[in-house]
Amino acid sequence: MSNPSDEVVAAGREAAFVAQFAQRVAARDLPPSPPPHGYDQESLEACIAAALPARFRYLDPRRARTFARVCYALMAAPRLHANALSAATATARLTLYRALPELIANGLLASQRVGRRQDYFLTRDGEDWLLTVTR
């Protein structure tokens, strides 16, 4: 014989289950919530810097910020040579010359010789990764 109070509790659980399902169905077509970061340069660089350690075995937070600045600059301009990249990131060229090989080795950037200068640009994988990270 079942207890009437057990039936009431079971009915309440079933109603809660159906209510949760109804909420999920109602929310499925809503636009995605905005990201926890803004879309200004500082926010995007911080977002990229926070995601970079997942791609590198070890990455000092200061280097992550430099790498993020490079990625952001190349999001804004498809190709930049070292002088332009240095100006866009407000970073010394020596710092860039240390960072660029690591970004290239990781597959985020590539370079191409154009005349007497070296142009740097995001790889297809780098673009896809940055799009995923910044959304």
C-alpha cells in the first residue's frame, strides 16, 4: 500500500521535471548570451591572453599578454611587417622577434617574405581559434 504523502512528493518531482524541460525548450531558440568580456581591445586581449596557456605547454603571463597583443593586431590587419606590428602592439621589436617564432611554431601565425621584409599573418587555424576564443 502506498502512502498518500509519497504520491504527492512524486507528483511534485514529476511536475518539476516537466517544468525544467519546458524551460529548456523555451530557451533553446533564444539568441546566445553575450560573452563575459567586452569587444573593446583591452577586453579582447585579456580574453586571448587567458586562452593562450591552453595552446602552450608553459606560458608566462607577461608573454601571454604580448602574444595576445600580436594576435589582436593581426585580427585588425591581415598582414603586418615587423615595424608595423611593433607599432600596432606598442611592443619593442626585440620582444616581437622573441615572440613571433613561438607563435609560428604553435601554428597561430605564419610569415612570408615580401621583397626585403617579412610579413606576418594569422594562419587558418589561428583565425579559427581566435574566432572561437573571442566569441
